[in-house]
Amino acid sequence: MILNILQIIISVLLIVCILIQQRGTGLSSAFGGEGNIYRTKRGLEKSLHIFTIFLAAIFLLTALLNIIY
């Protein structure tokens, strides 16, 4: 029961983290927008990226634990 609640909380946090990240590509590039320019992540954007990866790993771990138990 606790694993289910923990997994729901982690999934909501993961969705929020993914949605607030800026996207560099998409339909804007098809209509003359920003091209494929490489740039490094700095500051809050880098921290958010690392936190998203961490949440994804924790979500995978809780999903596997949920299957086992």
C-alpha cells in the first residue's frame, strides 16, 4: 500500500519536472523558429535535468519493488 502511494507521488513529481523543462525543438523549427543549436545546461536548468533523471530512476525502482512485493 505504501509503495503504491509512493509511486503515485513520484510519478506526479516526474510529470511536473518534465513539463517545466524548456524544449528546444518542436513545431517552431518547422516554421522558421529556432534551429538545432547545441547549448549547455547551467544553473537551475541543469539541476532540474539531474533531478528528473533521479526521479525516473526512483520511479523505476519503486515499480520493480511493487512487482516483487
